[in-house]
Amino acid sequence: MSPASVNGQPAEGLDGITIAELVARQGLPGRGIAVARNGEVVPRSSWSTVTVESGDTIDIVTAVAGG
């Protein structure tokens, strides 16, 4: 099976890690971002239990404040 992708880029070595671990590996802050796995938003309360598997599509978006 193909590797997972993060924001449209193939990403090796992610099988079995949690969303929380992925966010930390990306060097992202714990706040102000949202994560979707295979098109479904992963609630922040589930980040430590939802894992990344081969073929998953992960989208990480950052909230931008405007004024």
C-alpha cells in the first residue's frame, strides 16, 4: 500500500503514530490548527488515540486571524 500523505506530500514512516505525534513531528503548535484524516476532521480530544496508517490522507490546516 502507498505511504500516508500529509498536505498532499508522501510521508514515509508514519504508520502507527498518533495524530498528536504527527503534529509534534511537524513542529506545529498544539493550538490554532485542525487535522483531517481521510477527509474527516479529527477532534483534538482524539489526537492521542487516532493513528496514521498506510494510504491515509492527512490534511493539517492552520487558523489565520485577520483584521
